[in-house]
Amino acid sequence: MNATNAALIFFTCFAFGLPLWAMQANDYDGRDTNGCSGECYEQWKSETGGVVAVSAAQAAAKAAASPAELGKMAYIGCVACHGAGGEGGVGPQLAGQTMEAIGDKLARYKNGDTVGSQSALMWSQAAQLSDADIENLSAYIATL
């Protein structure tokens, strides 16, 4: 047996064996993805009102949230480059900028305008934002 065949056999055993071992080692019983069905689900449903009630409560909370609170949720996508506190990193520092300045820059990025040396990184990010998203993000970033 040459080295290529040995490597192929090893890879095949690893590629098929590891997932099988993992499914056996994590006590997955195959019933569902979260382990709650039957009596467990009925108890959760009686405590929460079920999926519809939970969704309605989430929608009501979102509707009652301030622009800054909604922006904080959207800012999660910004943390990798701009830092959790807007201190900067790969991207520039955002903390200390006004709501108007941030909103203007995001709108310009969304339109494909060159704002700075890293504009190309922001074009695809800003293209996904609605006008409300831009307002919310701007409101949150102004609090940093």
C-alpha cells in the first residue's frame, strides 16, 4: 500500500467516523432539534403561550424600543471592525461622532460614494441597510 492510498483510507475513516462518533457521544435521540417535545413542549406552551404569543411579545418589544436600542441590536455587525465601544480597530473610531455625521456617512456608503480609504469595505455593509436601520445605528453610535 502506497502513501496516497493510506492517506485516502485514513481520510475516509476520519470523515465518516467523526460525525458518527459525535452523534453517539452527544446523546442525540433523534426526536427533535432541541430536546423538548410531548409533555415538555406542552409545559413550555402553557408557561409562555406558545410560539405565536412569544412572537407577538417580541414584536411588541421591538415596536416599543427606542431608535438607539434598535441600533444597538444592529451594531453587532459593526463590532468586528469598529470595536464594541466604537473605539476603532480595522475600521475608524466611531465613538464621539454625531448622529448626523454617522447617518450621512452610512447613506453615502449605501449610495456607493467614496468617503475614505476603506469605503470599499463599507459599500456592501451599508447596501443592506434601510433608511430606518441607518437612523437607528446612527442613534446608537451617537451614545458611544
